[in-house]
Amino acid sequence: MMAFTLELGLAVLLLLVFGASLSARGRDRRWIAWLATVGILVLGIVSAFLKPTPPALFGMFVQDGLAIFAKRLFLAATFIGLLGGISSDAVACGRRAGEYHLLILSSLLGMLVLASARDLILLFVAFELMSIPLYVLAGFLKRQDEAVEAALKFFLVGSVSSAVMAYGLSFVYGAARTTDLGGVAQAFVPGQPLVLLGLLAVFAGFAFKIAAFPFHMWVPDTYEAASTPFVAWLSVAPKAAGFVALFRVYFEGMGDRAATWVPIAAGLAAITIVAGNLMALPQQNTKRLLAYSGIAHIGYMLVGFAAASASGTAMVLFYLVAYVFGNMGAFLVVEAVARSERSEATAALRGLAQRSPLLAL
């Protein structure tokens, strides 16, 4: 298979969903949701046969073991999220089903490209392709003032983080004279202020994408106000993409000098763990509780990043798999309980083991 198999397949699926949304009639457009979900399932099956290929686009795009693993994880998370939307979310199946799924698939395309990006420009473009649809999806429940407010906050903070990341990338390019990560590693000299400042700004941009403390301010409101099946996907897929890109930039872009960032990453991990858990304690809304819990989980994964070793990377990737399935399952259970109890409060979970043992499990 060629290096762009999944990306081209997803582009075809985007065109199919776009055509379907133009021709759709009536209020119930569940069939569009099924089209997108089945398409993702097919791409997931195709991904099982992917193998590493030589770099493409003049070395800018690589399909190595890390990229293949990440793409399979993104597809699995998206399949679960879309399936959850079909079973529980009127937004995903109503009049705007076409727009909803086009935005989800566009963001997924950004994640797939991001997993293979080995060039600073391609990496930034992929980040924005992933992020911009998320801002729209966060405010998709436009009749709710909370959703619009959360989407605006998400957009403003995200725009600032993108600007900071672009500023940092320009510093890195100015010092290394190349956008290739391999060239950056060769040009990196410890103590060089321009490169250090640039990589620090890039790290701040990554910290926003993965919702590490103190770049987490958009998370609680967005999770509470947005559609729950979308939040289930938002809580895991973009964060997984952020970590994959983080490994790519700092371990390939810094080579043997990646250990330079151990103190910063370790300090951020410790603060994120403590802050996330402490802020989760007083929460009465289950979705906000899971939002702060997710921040703490990011801290645990940053510990693996701070290890700056192959074993640390393997730990984070293993943790990501468990986190994706566990966190998405938790949000979908919250959605099921909210529909039956008409409440997202933590008190609504009381007695769940007696009412529905399967959901409690």
C-alpha cells in the first residue's frame, strides 16, 4: 500500500458524505451518520494491513510504526464516537448531520496527516486542520448559550496557542535553516537561545492541544456544554494526536538532546496531576468531573514523555489505548444515564449498579 492510503480513502469518504448531505431530504438523516460510520470501519480494516513505507513528499511525510499505530487508534476512537452519536445524539442524525460528520472527518484527516508529519510546516497545517473543525463542533448546539460561550472560549484560547506555536516554529526555522525534523536535530546546539525559545513556544502550543495545566481553561466548559458523543471523542482523539506529534517533534527534532526537556516536562507533569485531581474533587457535574480527571491523566502521560526513552514512549502509547477506550466509555455511560435520569449530576449515578449493572460495569 502507498503512504497516503488512509488519507486518500478518508478524502473519498468526505466527498461521499458531502454529496449525501447535498441530496438529503427530511429531518431524520441517520443514514448519513451510518455512511460515515461504515466508511470509518472500512478504513479501520484497511489500516490493519498497513506497513511502513519509504518517506514521501521529499521526506515530509512518513509512515512508520508510530504513525500506523496512531492512525489505527484515531480510527478506532472516531468509530466509537460516531456510533455513540447514532445511538444517542439527535444532533448527529438531524438536519445538520452532514455538516456534523464533515467536520468530524475533516478533523480526523488532520490527525492522520499529523501522525505522519516530519516537517514543521506540514505539522502546523495538520494541527490547524485538526483544530478548526473542533471549534465549530464545540458550539454545534447553537441554541444553548453555554455551548456558544464554550466554543468562543475554545476558539480564542486555541487561536492564541496556534499563534504561539507558529511563532516558536519560526524561531526554530530561523536557527536551523530547515523545516525538516532531521535537519533541526542536526542544527540543535544546547544553550542556543533562539532554538530553545522556539521549542519552548512550540511546547506551550502542544500543552494547549493536550490540555495540560495551566493550558486547560477551555476544557471544563467545552465538555459540559457540547454534545456528549462529540465530547467523548474530543476528550481522547485530539489529545492522542498531540502526544504523537509531541514525540515526533522532540525526539526526532532534538535527537539525543531530547533529555534537555526532562525538567520542564517533569515539572509540568507533576503540576498537571495535582491540579487536575484537586479541581475534580468538588465537581457536581459528571462531565466536568471527567474533564478535570482527563487533565490529571494528561499529567500521568507527561511522566512517560519526561522519561525521554523508548520505554517511556511505549508506556504512553499503551496508556493512550486504555485511556481512549476507558474515557469514551465513561462519557457514553454518562450520556445514557443523562437520558434516563434527565440529569448529568454525579448524584444521578447513585444506584446505577442496581438499575443497570452493565452500564455500571
